[in-house]
Amino acid sequence: MDTFLSLTVSGLATAAIYAVAASGLVLTYTTTGTFNFAHGAIGMISAFLYWQLRFDWGWPTPVALVAVLLVAGPLFGMGLERVVMRRLEGTSEITRLVVTIALLLGLLGLSVFIWDPGVGRPMRNFFAGNVVEVGGIRIPWHQFVALAVAAAVAVGLRILLYRTRSGVAMRASVDNRTLAALNGARPERSAMLAWAIGCSLAALSGILIAPTLTLSAIPLTLLIINAYGAAVFGRLKSLPMTFVGALVLGLLNDYAIGYLTELPDDLEPYFRGFVAAIPAILLFVVLLVMPASRLGGVTRSREISVKPGWGGSLGLAAAVVIGTAMITPLLRTSDLVSIGRVWGLAIIGVSMVPLIGLCGQLSLCQLTFAAWGAIAYAHLQWDNPLALGWAALVAGAVGALVALPALRLKGIYVALATAAFAVLCDRWLFQFPPFSIGSHEFDLFQNGTLEVVRPRLPGVDFSGPKAYFLFASIVFALALLAVVAVRRSTFGERLIAIKEGPAAVATCGIDVNAAKVAVFALSAAIAGVGGAVLSGAEPANNSTFDFVAGLPVLMVMVIGGVASVGSAIATGIFLGSPLMSRIFPGFERWQNILVGFSGVGLGKNPNGFTADLRRPSTLVKRDPVVLVGMLVALLALWGMRTAELFTNGPYVVASLAVLLAAPIVAGRRAATAAPVTEAEETREAVDAARLAGAVDGRLSAPPELLGLTAPFQDTDVAVLDEVIDLVEIHDGGRGDRVRI
Amino acid sequence: MTPLLELRDVHAAYDAIEVLHGIDLAVDRGEVLAVLGPNGAGKTTLLRVVSGELVPTRGDLLVGGRRLNGAAMSDLARAGLCTIPEGRGVFPNLTVQENLWMMTHRGLSRRDVEEAAFGYFPRLQERQSQLAGTLSGGEQQMLAVARAVSTRPALLLLDELSMGLAPIIVGELFAAVGRLAAEGVAILVVEQFADAALALADHAVVIAQGRIAASGTPTEIKEALRSTYLGADTPA
Ligand SMILES: Nc1ncnc2c1ncn2[C@@H]1O[C@H](COP(=O)(O)OP(=O)(O)OP(=O)(O)O)[C@@H](O)[C@H]1O
Ligand SMILES: [Mg+2]
């Protein structure tokens, strides 16, 4: 009984901390419509800051608290609103969520940068050592502190939102921003206030929770993320329900800690990770019982998806394989160790294109799908490349399973559900000791790293490091082509339609649910293949595939343009190879900061930078002289490298320089080129001018009045062609280029 | 004397689509101007420009002789421009009282606002602590108009006050608007149903396809409209 009571008290204290964290999240979400995924990271970095002031520099506790909670936290929140969030006006909820994920990554990188993770940083509880005895139970003071703080937050928020005009104005701008402004309210002030309070509450929860573990960036961030479950309990709207959710979460958590250790020895190992997974499980369950969201209407966004042509895609796939074949002999085996992950990661990247890019389902568990693929692949121990099919099958089945709950959800809830699934697998399922079903032994992560056999075909052995690297590039090229085929098919068009207007699609008699399950399964299957390929390249363990490891992959894809297959190559090279750290020494420390903060700038260009690469690549493709010249130059460099005239470093830099120079030269030439035929003259000049940036994509009149109020200009044709993405074809008969 | 509100060759667009193609009009202090026109003519867009929600792409918006292109909506509201937007202009998840609290932005106390609002619409008093979203359509519109009667604006912009309401309620609302007009508040009233607006107006304009198609006294406009509906020449 005493155990039960003291677990209840400590559970209440845990609940109190979760309530503080979750209420900050709910406040910013309701007032600004942005789900701040970085809430946990803000709490984390605040805890570090508090440690710095209080324990490292020895400031008095109240001063340090004021500095973090009333100065740093609110300032950070207001800055965030002013610099980042305000510019995201008019972007989709998903884009805004991705920006906050980027922020999370950036803050993680920043904390590691400032506070070396190798150093231990103990943090003491408030009033450590002081204990009260109530009815035979010993209660530490810090548990009272947590409860008192949560109560104060609850009362404070209630007063703010219902008893002050600023608070009422905040609620009013949630209801109707425009109307609030017509009432003289300044909605951006309400948003700023909400961000300031939200960040301050995140900081408060970070400081309260940090003493329960040694200060460490990722665990602390994830610990605060647990509170998201409580927020979803209140449907991200209701603060009272959020507190109830926190209560359930906190009590479950502490009872589980208390009672699971009493399980019999043969069961206990299976529940070792269970406690850590409770918030994820609760989140999953809450999302399951939540009323299904209705299909949304048409959403207009600034995000576009360009249909890739077969010619270019085959060229790209061939370039990947041929390029790899050319480069591999130049690499030392030691290089291959550091570069081996490129294609595995690229495959996982390309798996995001149909699901996230086309269908708009923000999955945060692609690496978990990859893990299931890798596990299946390792379990099979078959040295035939077809074993990858098995990996795809298993991962695809897992994907379909995850899709089932996701069908009922939309927007950020899909992201939360998939994140919960990822965490559930990381912390619990993948920690399982070996077990058997029937007579068959299963050993998921084999207590460490996965043992994979590399593929072998009659006459071709891919098991050497160089051969395997080439093999991986072939698999990536195939995955890329598969995704292009999907994008070009009716199914691909449907996926885009679902992203843009699910309700409209449903009324056309298309089964939205079936399409969603299919795309989840497809994407998971590709990710599974990626996981298998990755685990063949380097020893993979649980942390290779964990939730946080998946965030940079998603971010680089999004920064590159998650609807385009090209960004998968960028993802693989950027995250899987030492290219960047060779060019910029010490890059690893900067990687997450860089990725994170470039993602934060996404609001400006939601289509990613590969969209900007279309013009240069079109320029080069159109100019045979430059195209051939570029290829010859690349070959020549390769020849010189093979002849050992220089080392890999200069070779890479020189090749990049050639790739960069080609479009610039082509642009110059196009701008000054003589027209080929009379008919083409104006078109060519216009294209060249446009590509050279002379025409900035503006029509000379509103589209509905084009040709009515003023003559139809050639620039208008060019701009409209580009907007609707017309393909240029050659008319065989006259040799004229026409557009259809 | 400079007019209270003046638009000079105002063009306005949604993204690249221009909706207003050069509007000129003026409202003097204490004057009531009725703006009529078919669906999609650009009446709401015109009010959006005046209230600051939409910045004109060309031309000038002048209030009291000052050019105010691009001024923030909230600043215009604080300066005495009151807009009752199309549809129900209330915060559905706030109580009636809280809705009224939001109307104190011109420096009035909560009590003054409530007194004025309940004076005009006693029905609202009984429903003080009810969520505005649960009020009937007519009551919601009364609550919206309460902003006009309690904030003492210099210029009132009304967009389709009568939309979806029973004639009795429309009468009650227009009676309140009439009292404001009598007290000297300048009003720009947009209506599909011309009669109620014309009865109140000192001057009227017809907008069609983003341009002023006709302008004149209420009687002239009434005549012009009648001839249009009877298939005669479009008003010049
Ligand atoms: N937010 C918007 N985005 C794009 N176009 C819009 C938007 N709002 C209005 N329009 C277009 O602008 C034109 C004028 O619309 P507006 O709402 O001003 O007309 P209105 O005269 O108020 O019509 P009604 O009598 O039906 O209220 C219409 O063609 C409409 O489709
Ligand atoms: Mg209208």
C-alpha cells in the first residue's frame, strides 16, 4: 500500500511536469495554428542554459530562474515569432510543422555545439535532500514544487485567457484573425505573446524534468516530447483535458516504473523498454479513439510538384550507376567505410517522395520502416538480391499496418502518429531479447548489430566493399525509376489530388483510403529496401534507425524538395558521405545546425532547392555543345584522376566546378545564340531571356484578360507554358519545335 | 472641404487576378453612400480595401485627406473605422460579454460598451454569458452591429447586413443603422437588396465588374436599376 501511495505521489509530480510542458504546446497551437515540434528541444536547451547559469557559473537560484524563464524563454519565443513564424503565413500546416522539426534539429545541433556531450552535467533537484513524511510516506520537496508549479500554471493560464483583455484577444484571434483586427486587436501581438509564454513554459518543464536524468540533449528532448501525448488528449485545444491527459500519463508512467520491476524474471526483459514507450503508446491510443477528421476541402498552397520525364529520369539513373562505377575504383577501402551509407540513405530518401511529397502524408517513421526491412533481410540470411524483395514485403506490410490508423487522421496528427510508432519501436520492440514463436527463433536486433549477408549472383559477387557500393547504386537507380513510374501513373496523379483536395477526390468516386494504404505500403517497402541496403553497407544497430536519426533525412529531403527524386541523391551524399566534412573541416558539429536552420528558412521556398535546379539542367540539356563539353570534361578529369595526376580531393572539387560551370556557360550561349529558324526565333529569345532571369515570370496582364485588354505577348506564352509545365516535343515533319 | 473617405482610381487584386479596375468615390462626413451591384461585382473587395485588409495595387485610399494605403487594419479600426464584414461578424467561441469586451479598443470602458449595446439590442443582455456561436443568426448580427453602435465610429462599413435574415430583424438592424446615420456617422452600405439601402442613402453607386457603372441620387439609381431589370439600356 505504501508503495502504491508513494508511486501515486511521484506520478502526480511527473504529471505536473508533463502538464506544464503540454499546456505551453497547446497555447501556441491554438493561438497560432502552428504545432511546435521543437517544444521539447526548447525545454532541453533552456535546461542546459539553466545549468550553465546556476551550476557552472554559480548564480543564485532565483536569478538564474528569472534569467531563463522570464528573459531568455520569452525573448526566444518572440524572436521565433517575429523572424520565422510570421513569414510562414499562408503556408500549409505541414510546412509549418516541418519548419519546427527543423528547429528541433537545429537546437539539438546547437546544444551539442555549445555543451560538449562528453562532459557530465549533474543537476540537483530543487530543495534536494528535503523530505516530508506524510502518513508514513516520504515525499521529497521537489515533488511538491512540481505540483505547486503546475497548479500555478493552470490558474495563471485560466486568468490570462478569461480574465484579461489580452487573453480574450488571443482567443478571439484563434476564432477569426481578420475580425480580431477589425476590432483593433493586433493578431501578431497575440501570436508573439503565445510564443513567449509557450517557450517559457517549455523552459519551465525542461528545468523541472532535467534532474531526473543527467543533462543530455536527445533524451531530455524526447522526455519533454512525451508531453505531446497529453496535449493530444486535449485535442490540442482544451487546456483542462490536457491536464487530465498529463495526469493519466504521469500516473501510468510511475506505476509502470514501480510495478514492472516486480514482473517474473522471464517476462521482465520484454517490458524493459515499455516504460519509455508509454507516452508513445498513449499517444497512439488517443489518436485511435479520436473522432476521424473529415476530409479537407481544397487547399491552395505554394507547393508544386513537377512531373519528371522518362528521358531525364533514365539519364539520372544511368548517371548514378555509371558515375558510381567510375568513382569506385578510385576509392580506398577505408573511404568506402565512410561513404558506404550514401545509397542506402538515398533509397530511404526516395521512399519519402510518393508518401510525403506527392500524397502529403508527413510520415516521421521512414527510418523505422527501414529498420523492419533491415531486420527481415538479416533474418533471412539469403545471398540472393531477391532477398531485398523480402525486406520490401515485410516493411510494406508494416507500412500498411501503420496506414490503418493514419487513415482517420490528417495533417499534424499523421506526423504525431508515425512519430509515436517510431518511438514505440525504438524504445520497446527493438529492445526485445530473442524470442520464439512456435519453433521459430526471432532475434530482432540480435542484441546489437545486424549480421547481413551481402548478395551474390552466379558469376558476380557483390560482397566486396567496392562491388557492394556499386550494387547499392543500382538498387537506388531502380528505386528512383520505380518512384518516377509511380509519379507518372494515374495512381501518382491521384496521390497529388488527395494531397490537394481529399474531399473532391472522394466525390470523384476514388477510394481515398485504399490509395493511402497503398502509398504507405509502397513507401515503407522502398524504405525497407533502403534499410536492408544500408545494413549491408555498415553494421546497423537500433540507433542507426531511431526516431531522431530519421529527422535529418527528412529535413534534407524537404530542403531539397520532397516531391523530387533528385533530392534523394543530395540526401545520400550530404548525410552519407564525408564530402562536406572534407570540404569544410569540422563539419559534423555543424551538420545538424546547418540542416536545421536551413529548414527553418523553408517558408520562403516550400518547393525546395531542386526546383531551382530545373532551369540550369534544362539549359544544359538544350545545348548539345555544352552537354557534350561537360561530359568530356568530366571524363577527362576522371582519366587524369585514374592516371593519378591528382588525389580525390581536387578531383571532387574540379568535377563540382565543371557541373556548376555548365549551366552558366549554357545560359550565356542561349542568351546570345542566333535563332535556328524563323518560327523559333521569338520563342528562343524569350526562353533564353527567361532562363537568364530577364523575365521574372510575370504576365503582362491578369490571365483572364490576356489577349483582351492587350495583345498576347510571347513572354506570356512562355510563362504560362512553364506554369502548366508543358512538355516540349519535336515535330518530326518540319523539324519545328512545338509544344502540346 | 476634404471628404472623410476618398478612393482615387483604386485597383485591387487577389494574387494576379485584378478584381477592381479603377474605382473613384467619396463619402463626406455624415453622408450615407449605398453601394449596389450584382454578385461578384467587387463590393466586398471594395470594403476590404477600405478596411485595410487588402492593399490597393494601384490608386489611393484617403481618409480625412491622408493617404492610408497599406495601413494596418487594427490601426484603422482604432482610428474610428468600423467594419461589419459579410457573414456573421462575431467570435463564435467567445461569450456575448467577451465579444463586447473586444469592442473596447477605442478607449471605452467595458460598461459603456455594454450599456450602448444593450440599449440598442436588449435581447443581447439576456444572453450575456452564452457563446456567440450558439446565438441565432439575427442575434449574431445584432451583436456584430453592436460594435458599430458602441464604438462611436467616424465611418461605418456595412456588408450585406440583411443576408439570410428575416425581414423583421432586418428592419430592426436598419433602424439601428438609421439612428447612427441621424447621429452623423458616415456610412458606406453594401446591399444586394437595394430598397433598404437606398431608403437610407444620400447618394448611391452601382458597381459592375469592378467598375463604377452608375452613380447618382437614390432616386436616379432606383430608376436606372429598374430600367436594367426591365431589359432597357444599361445605366450609363
Ligand atoms: N479571396 C479571394 N481570392 C480570389 N478571388 C476572390 C477572393 N474573394 C473574392 N474573389 C473574387 O473577386 C470577385 C469579386 O468578389 P467580391 O466578393 O468582391 O464580390 P461581391 O460584389 O461582394 O459579391 P457578392 O454580392 O456575391 O457578395 C469575384 O469574382 C470573386 O470570385
Ligand atoms: Mg460580397
